[in-house]
Amino acid sequence: MNKVFSDLKLFTCNAHPELANEIAELMGIKVGKSTVNKFSDGEIQVSIWESVRDCDVYVVQPTCAPVNDHLMELLIMIDALKRASAGRINAVIPYYGYARQDRKAKARDPITAKLVANLIQAAGADRVISMDLHANQIQGYFDIPVDHLLGLPILTKYFKEKNLDNVVVVSPDHGSVTRARNIAERLDAPIAIVDKRRPEPNKSEIMNIIGDIDGKNCILLDDMIDTAGTICNAASALIELGAKNVYACATHGVLSGPAKERLEKSPIQELVLLNTLPIDDEKKLDKMTFISVGPIFSEVITRVYQGGSVSTLFD
């Protein structure tokens, strides 16, 4: 046990124990003793097998599929820690589920991102640490501190080391333009934008490409890839309009439904993803590259525990 972290405890539920173990190993500590099971009727049962009284506790749990189970595991774990007199409870949520409904896009829509924020606070969390929220304004849905980490520097570093020439960074829609501009500045490259319309959820239609991509190495950038329709349609359009090669990257590889089949058939040469949520082996392809977020989360947890600055990590 690292004596520097004498009153720090790190726990995990069932969503991504591999990431929690990596973070703990990098910090020189062990994951706390706990079990997260289900009663015979499907209700979640959390048991914590060591004292957490007055400790600084971190719970690593991305709210990925099955999202309802993993969200409830997190909430019940937080409640158990609060009732066990934990000093401070930090919810480490690398991937924040239910984030796509962050506003009322049409009449009678729910705002699930805000609802989940309310639930996490009501359960007893004192802080949230997350990465690349679907919308920056979700930070404001909480009335507790939120450390919003960026996956962009990790992806930028990877593409810098590839030494690609004639690069253009492409936003797959208007919502990702800011992200594309940020990585383009770091790579000293121009940007292009895919102008599309989405007729219904999880279906997208390519309309037009804004910018010069002819003969260029294109890097498509998004915060998450779910069914992969957006990214694959964009890649096909880029190749049709004269792009030399298409690379794609995202922080969160949700990869649901037909994602694997679409990516396999797409002209994307390489897809780079961070491991903010676990990806089953059957969803993986040879063209996929995975980069761990363990080092950045271990450093952030260390800084939060010691009262250091988190923002300077991303300057």
C-alpha cells in the first residue's frame, strides 16, 4: 500500500474493473474490497468489505451498456459509502451515459443528462470526474464540482507520432466543429465539416463537405461512436470526393447495433478509440487501435486527493 494515499480508497462496480485495476496499479494502491451482485429478482446488491470512515473515496464506473444496471450500481455504491461515513465520495465516470439528451430538441422531450446528474447528487456524491461529456453544459447540471477531462490531447499525441503529411481534420457534423478546430490547431492542420441531416435517431444522411479534402489524409473526429452511421457515411463521402486516406478517432467507443459491420465495410483505414468503456472482443476489428485513459485518470485522482490543479494537465 502506498503510504502517500493512506486515507484514499478506490472502488469499482461491474462496468469496467479492468480500468479501475489499471488506475490502482499506476497509483501503487489496491482496489477496495467490495462485491456488486444481484438478488434473485434482479435488484442490485452492493457490499463493502472494508472501512471507509473519513476516507477520500473514488468509485470508477462508466455508465455504459447495460446503462441502467451500471447507473444503479453506481448510485447504490455511493449510497453505501455515504452511510458508511466516507469523508468524500468522488464518482469517476469516464463515460457519462444518458448524455445525448442534454436539452429539449422537440416538444415533450426529457433532459436525461440533467436527471442523471440529479440522481448522482441525491445519492451522495461530492464530486464527479468524467471525460469528454457529450455537451460541455452538462457540467452545469451539477451543483457539486465537476472535473471535465479531455481525451483530445491523447488523440492528438497519437496522430502527431504517426507523422502524416497533408492532413485535414474533419468534423462529422456541426456539433463537433469546436473539437475538430482544437485538434487541428494542435496538429497545425486545416479543418473541413460534413454537413448532414439526421432524419431520425441513429440514422444519418450525408449532405455536403465544407472545405478542401482532395488528396488529403483526413482525420474524422467525434466524441463518441455509437452505431457508426455518422462516421462511416462521412468516411465514404470523403473518399468519393477525393480524399487520399481516412482515419477516425473518438473518445468513447460505444459500438452498438450494426457498428462493427459498418466499420468493417467502411473505407476508414484506422479507428483510434480510448478505453473509457470496455469493448467486447467480438466488437473489435484489426483496424481499431485502443489507447488507455488509465494514466490520465490516475494522475487526476492523485491531484484531486492532494489538492493540486487538474486544468494544468490540459494546458
